[in-house]
Amino acid sequence: MNSGCIMKWSWMNFRLLFAVLCCSLSAAFASELSSSNSESADIVATRLGRGVNVLGYDKYWQQSGGGRFRLDHFAKIRKVGFATVRVNLFTFRHFGQDGRLNEEWLRKLDAVIVSATASGLNVILDVHDFSECGKAPDACSALLKIIWGQLSSRYVDYGGNVLFELLNEPNNALTVEKWNELIPDLLKIIRRNDPGRYVLISAANWGKVESLDSLKLPVEDRRIIVTFHYYSPYGFTHQGAPWAAAPVSTNIGLRFGSEADVAQVQSDFARAAQWSRVNNRPLFLGEFGAYDKAPRADRLFYLRTVARTAERFGISWAVWQFSGDFVVYDHTRDDWVGDVVDALIPK
Ligand code: BGC
């Protein structure tokens, strides 16, 4: 081998070595990045812990006042053991002719976020205009884009304990196709203002467990937590609820608690957890509960069963809801409904 040949050989080897090194370094870096990103989404989802839906139907939001929810309730919510509040926001009705969310309403929202986070709670801002979106998806899409632009720019400096939820229970005319198309558009708008914010996203068809398979998400966005709701068996959880279609609204006295009932909950959550594993996305159970007309002992057993099952699968949750109906808190006594809280948060 002459010296020219040796030089050529070592140059080639050097290049090969360099290429292999670069390749493995960038692969290691990429996998580190993606694993740390998905790990952070997992960690954030775990940190949500046990939560409660608040303020959706309270008069707190009205300019005239008269709400029953007070900002000092957040400290009580934290103290009893909840880690998260999912704040249900009817944004469309506070969107003005000037193309902006009403400033007074936004200031009330600022106060909610500041008080809740100061009490040590995570806050999910859940856009809850699902009825309008299910009826008029195109108008809804246009509005959601503007509203998320405004919310994401307003809250850009807030901590990581403030999360966004694109839309509660996309349904009906906001079809799987339309919703899956809208998700990346909304994310792009949010990411332009706030690339690091964690965003919760539900599947179309009311965000049920069985809807998860239809959900399409931008693969590169790892700051997403997928959310679903669980009200199954619907006939039990919504018995007597005036907004449920007959015969559910009239068929009162349905029981929950057989072995088969519990096994069904477990198998539904196993299905959700399997989806989460396969798709590498953490889950959050954003709503579950049973309407107040369900037999009380069964309602408590249902809450206990769903909450413990979710926890067994490592899924954080928020119960429906603080007050109004499905109540966890009794405003007339200004105190917790003791047995409901005990079912949710065992001592
Ligand atoms: C709706 C409530 C309803 C609850 C249970 C929520 O998403 O906003 O109006 O009571 O689901 O049906």
C-alpha cells in the first residue's frame, strides 16, 4: 500500500466515521428531544391530578353580578385536595361587534386565573361553545381562530400551570373531517403566540372513548394532552336530566354497581389507555359524573369507580362539576357535599 493509498483510505474512513458519528448523534439527539417532549406532556398530564369543572353556568360572568362562585372558593378547592380546575368558558357570547372578546369579561377571566393559580391550582381554559359549533361549524371555526388568537396572546406570560383546551366535545355538524382539519389551524395560531403552551384536544363525536380512534393530530407537536369524557352508561348518569332525550330524561331509578357495570368501566378505560400507548399521547379525563337524580349510593359508587379506575390507568381527571348540577359543592351551605368529595378524594 503506498502512502497515497493510505491517505485515501484514512480520509474515506474518517468521512465514514464522521458520517456514522453525526448520524448517531443526531438520532440520539432527536430521540432525546422527542422522548423529553413526550415525557413532559406525560408529566404535565400527571400533574393535573384530580380536578373539578368550575364556573361554566355561574352568574359570576354576568356584568350585573349575582354569581354564587367567589374567587376564594379556589383556596377551598385546593385545600380539599383538588389540583386542577377546568374553567368552562362560553366565549362566543362575549365576543363583540368590534371583533374582540369583551374586555370586562376578560378581566374577570384574568381574576379567575390569578386567584386559582395563586391557590396552587392548574387552570385549564376550556372553550365550551360546543352547542354552537355542533350546529354551525364554519362560523364556529372562524370564531375559534380569532378567539384563540386573542386568548393565546393575552395569556402568553402566564405560567405552565395554565393550559388551553381548544373546544369542549366537538359534535354533530362539526364532523370528524372538519374538526381534524381545524385542529392544526388552531394550533398554528396558538403556537405563533405561545409555542410552549400545553393544549388539550378532544376528539370529534363528543370526545368519547370510542371517538379517540378518529382523532388526527400534528405529529411534530408534542405539547398536546388528549382529553376525553366519560358518562357511560348514559342512561344511568343522565337519568332525569332535562336536557337528555327521552326516555333518559324520564327513566329514573336506574342502578349502577353490578360486577358487569364495573367490568365495563374497566374495559372502557383499558381501551383509552391502549389508545394512549399506541399513539404516544397522554390522556386527561375532562368530565365524568352522574346527575343528582341518580340513586345516591349508586351515584357515589359510580364516582368512586370511575375516579379510581382512571387513576389505576394513570389518567388524571376533572369531575363534572363544582356547582349547578352534578354538584360537588353546596352553595346554600357554602360547603362541600361531604360524601361526594369523599368518593372522589379518599381520605
Ligand atoms: C355540558 C353540560 C352538561 C354536562 C353533562 C357538559 O359538557 O356543558 O351542560 O350538564 O356536559 O351532560
